[in-house]
Amino acid sequence: MPEEGIETQELKEQLDEAREKAEEQRAPWLTWLSLSTAVLAVLAAIASLESGDHANEAIVLKTDATLTQSSADDAWAYFQSRSVKEEIYRALLPLAPRPDVAAEWTKRADEEGKEKQEQRAEAEKLGNEVKNADVESRHHLQLHHRFANSVTIFQVAIAMSAIAALTRKKALWWVSLGVGGLGAVFLALGFLSS
């Protein structure tokens, strides 16, 4: 039995020596590869959040534009009905049986004309809101695409880093850093366009 303890101790020492040698033989660039991959992952996460945020904002703006367009359509319909009423009163003026009826119809025609102009201003205001929301929605959609492109590029760079680690190919790691740099350019352009 005492021999077993000696053999076990020798095995432990051999195992410790093997671990130390393995750590000494580990290339220092692999540590940098791990750190750079972590940085790429963080940048990809930031780009992903920005991409999602801009996509959501584009959807909200487009929905608001659609609802406002409905209100603008209603305002234009109301404007048209006021125009028709005004024209009917004015067309009937020559047919008025008495001067007091003609005066009443003139008064109503003038009221309809005044309300028509107010309705027109409201309809035009709503139409401008729709146009502005559409423009802003398209801008956010473009930003979404820019950030989404950077996410994709970062993912490719991370995959290349993983392959570099598995194959111990330092040149492939450098290529992954270059691809990650391209992703960073797209990320920066997204922020600069915001």
C-alpha cells in the first residue's frame, strides 16, 4: 500500500509539470486573441442594440404617419364637404324667393367658406406631419441597416477569431481583426449619421 501513495504522488507531480509546460508553450497571442474577440462581441452587442432601437423607432414613426394620414384624409373630406355646401348656397342665391332668404344663404355660404379655410389649414398641417414622419422613419430604417451590417461584420470577425484559435493560425486572427475594424467603421458611421 505505501507504494501506491508514492506512485500517486509521482503522477501528481508529473501532471503538474505537464500543466506548467503546457502553459509555457501557450502562445501569448492567444491571450490577445481572446481579449480582442471579447471586444468584438461587446461591439456587436452595442451595434445590435442600436440596430433594434432604430428599427423600432422606424416602425413607430411609420405607424404614427399612417394614423395621421387617416386624420388628414378625414380633414380633406371635411374640407370638401364644406366646399360643396358653400357652392350650393352660392348657386342657389339667384333662386332665392325673398331678399331675407338670399341674405341667409349668403351668410351660410360665407360661414362655410370660413370653416373650409380653417379645415384646409388643418388638413395641410396633418399632411406635412405625415411627410415629416415618413422622412424620419426612412432615416431610422437606414440607420438600422447600417448598424445591422456592422453586427453581421462583427459576427464574421468573431467566427474567424474562433477558427484562428482552433487552428492556431495567427494570420487568420489578424484578418479577423481587420474584418472587425471594418465592422467598427460601420458602427461609427451609424453613430455619426444619428
